[in-house]
Amino acid sequence: MCGIVGAVSAGDVTPFLLNGLNTLEYRGYDSAGLALLNDGLRRARAVGRVSELESLVAQDALAGRLGIAHTRWATHGVPAERNAHPHVSGGLAVVHNGIIENYGELREQLKALGYEFTSDTDTETIAHLIQAYLESKLGSSSNSLFGAVREAVKHLKGAFALAVIREDEPDTLVLAREGSPLMLGIGNDGYFAASDASALVGETRRLMYLENGDVAQMTRQAVTIVDGSGRAVEREEVISTIAADAVQLGEFNHYMQKEIFEQPQALGNTLEMLGGVEGVQAGLLGADAEQTLDLVDSVLILACGTSSYAGMVARYWVEAIASIPCSVEIASEYRYRQSVPNERQLIVVISQSGETADTIAALEHAKSLGHRHTLAICNVPESAIVRQAALRFITRAGPEIGVASTKAFTTQLATLFLLTLLLAKARGTLDASDEQRYLGEIRHLPVAVEKVLSLEPSIRKLAQRFSQKRHALFLGRGRHYPIALEGALKLKEISYIHAEAYPAGELKHGPLALVDDDMPVVVVAPNDQLLEKLKANMEEVRARGGELYVFADGDTRVTSASGLHVLRMPEHYGELSPVLHVVALQLLAYHVALVKGTDVDKPRNLAKSVTVE
């Protein structure tokens, strides 16, 4: 979603602000802007890429020791300079991530007080609201920006992260957070702020994460934080584990390509602590894990998008190996329906960023219903979702910049398989021989993925044919049906080819009507107990003139023919086969998008971290 960067320092902060915006480009945006204090408030805004803003800054020779910057992804108002952040009111400027739900009501109130609006955004309402408190127009007043922001946020409904500066206080940056991530960076000559740690690590790895309700005042010398009740608080300083070079492209052409090829290392890092099942429990879940896992009698997985597909694969594993009932729900649906709480149920929330608004809200809803046993599976150790769950699994995939998730997904799958083994052991359904077999398979997973990556030249050839299509169907059965869903999602995300996925057994119940010689059908075909039934589904497609692209294990006895293109996987991999097949589908989507010339890393209308509903 949108990105925030801010700084107050002894030197010119402009390079830091622009570098930060460039780092946050992966989050998705349509415009960018910054505001600096240097003998008055100076602002520059541009529609399009950060490079357009950099040209304006260079042209006007903008500089300053205090500043804020922003990349915007349109919610209220079309992409246009008038809607780009920062927004100003009098001598103050504000940048904002999130959505203010009651902005319409506030806007009318502020218009009645004489404030003029020049944008269509909810953010401009915040700027005028803060200014109204500084000007004593709302019944109470404040002579400081810190105080005015504290008063203003009491009246905001929704999610927000704010960074605010003011001409009359040229050494003060004020931040506020409610539901949208925001953190501080501690430097040698000042303080820095961002909505994502990756924008800070080039300057400092010493971070403090604001909690919901916090308002912070930063000067060069000190930071003051108050919580939602107005009490002074201190937030723990943490050292970010993100390396500055981890967010660089290196030898690759796109972040998505880089992250696909980083999957063996990401899986290796995630599995690094693996000894036996007990080692996983002690090293990754926390001190109360054993007691919790002994108590649970079912599992509910809550997630959005790609993470929900990881949960769907895990459902097959948990029920087959651990013999525990498992269900999966879209987080945004779960929180708005009547559900039946079960105090012995394990609530598993999955999020790459740990800041996914719907998933965090679903976790909070589950806790409000009395669920005590909660587990977060996440790639960011310091994130909100990790801090709010009782137990955690950190996937250790490293920064994922491409909007279309790849290595975060496969490390989620690996982690969910480990969780399955823990549950099975707690339930007594995992004997010693099965435990050693499964551990051996998962240790081999990074090597197996390397072999799949060696198929790239063959997949590139398939992509040339596939790229001319406008629609596609994906089919899978059993634990590979969610992999078909993920393959279809990847294709539509980055190539803009309309793609849908179905359990192959559902083909005759509707989707078969769509099959003709212009509708390619991608089939995930591992050599498992459903293979023969899947072959029958494939014949149904061929009989209607459909063109098949089959991702098959080596021993499936499916051979290429007219209208039937077979890509052979390097090996059959049992329960963990979904991990291997999805890597091949990631490569297909990537190379189809390359042929079509779309923006692989920043697909239109999408954002990496969805921090609002």
C-alpha cells in the first residue's frame, strides 16, 4: 500500500527521503511527494514514478534538515497531483497511510469553519483538523504540533499512520499510528521514520515500533511517545535483521525473478533450526508451545490471498497426518460472520508482512470470542501480528519486494508442514519412522526446489505459446487444488490474463462449458492416488478441443501430443509435492508476463502490503 518516510537530522535529509521512497516502490503506488522545512515549507509532488519526483526536487534544488515523503496508492480520489501527498493546511504538512472512515463528516465540519479543500482525499481532512486545533477553532487548542496531533487523532475513525511537520517548529516531526504500521529509526545525528523497515536499514538498523494509539514527537536529540490514554511510554529498541543489500536486485532483472530463485536459500534458512520435532517446537514456537499443542482439538486457519492458499494445503496435511479437524477461512469474511467459539481450537493466522489489516482484525476478533490458543506464521519478526499472537513461526524468507508473493508462500508451506508434524506428535499420530521420513523429506526440500528451477528454459518455451491467450483454466486435485488456485492467481496478477482454478472433479459441473481451442488448461498432475481420475479429466478437455499444459511428475506416463504439452518435474515428492509444483507455476507466470511486457514487480492496481480493509 502507500509508503511513508520521514526524518529530522543534522544534515540534509532529502537523499534519505528519496532513497526511502525508491525502496518502498514495491508496495504499489501511483504518485509521490515530499515536504521539507528550509526557510519555510517547500513541497514537491508528481504523478507516476519516484523518478519524476526526483527530477522536480533536483530542478528546484530542494533541501532541508526536516522532511516527510510519501508514495500514494489511490483510495479517495483519482491519481493526480492535487491528490498526491503531502497535504498542507496553513504552515503544516501531513502524509498518511490508511483510510479515515469518517472523513466526510469531518470534511463538512471543517468547511463550516472556513477551511478550503483542494483535493478529493481523506488525508487533507487530517491536515485541516490538526490546523484547527492549532488555531483554537474546535473548542480546545494546542500551541504545539505534538498536542494538536494528539487531539486530532481522537476524532479519526479508521486506520492511519501519520507523519506531520510544521513551519513554526522546524526541528519537530510528529508521528501517530492506529492500525497501519509505523516505526522509528535511531540514527547518530537524528531520528528517522518509515512505514516499512526496509526504508530505514540503509541508514540505521536500530528501530522502535509504534503500537496502536501511539503518538510520537521526534527531534534531533530525543523522542517522546505517549499511548492512546496519554501516558508517556517507552517502546523497545530492536535491531532489524534485514540486511541493506537484501532489498537490492543484484544480478536479476526483476525482484520476482530474484525471489523465485532465492527459494532454496529461503527454505534452508527457515528449516535451519530443524533437528527433530522437539527442536522445531522449542526453537520456533515459544515456551508455551508444548502445553498449547497438547490442549488443542482442532485448527482454524485465517489468511488472505496467497496465504489463504497455503492454509488450504495445510488443511490436507493436518487432517491426514495429525488427524485433527482443520478449517480455513478468508480473514475478511471470518470477522463479519457469526461463528461458534471453541476454547480448545488453535487459531493460525498467516501473513507475509504481519501487517495485513484483515488478518490482524480477524485475530483480534478471535481473541474477543475467547480463543486463547493463537499462532502467527509470518515473515517479519517485529510485525503487529507476531506481537499479538501467543505463539509464532517466523518463516525467515528475507525481504520479499515483488508484489506477487513467491518465496513467502513456499516458506509458509514449509512452516505449516512443520506445524503439522508438531500437532501429530502431540496427538500421538506420528510414529518414529514416519517422523524421520518426513524430516528427511523436508530437509531435502531446498535441493528439490533447485532442481525445479533448472526447468526454467522449458517453461520459457511454454510461456511463448501461452502468452497469446486471454483466458486460462487451472486444474488440480487434493492438496494440489490450492496450488492450482495459486498458479491462476500468479498468472492474473502479473500478466493480466484472466485465469480461474477448479478442483478437476468439478470440471463437468460448469467450467467445461468454457473449454475450446482458445482456452488453455493448466493441470497440476503429481503421481498420487488421484492421478488416474485426473487423466480422465484431461481427456474431457481434449475431447472438447482444449489445449493442455500438464505439470507432471516423471513417472506419470503422460506424454506430449498434439494439444498436450507436458513439463516433467524432476522427482515425485509425496506430501511436499505442492511446494515443487508451485515453483514451476511461478516461473510460468513470470515468463508469460515477460513476453507480454507487463510490469512484473508492480502490477497495476495492486499493492504489496494491504494495510486497510
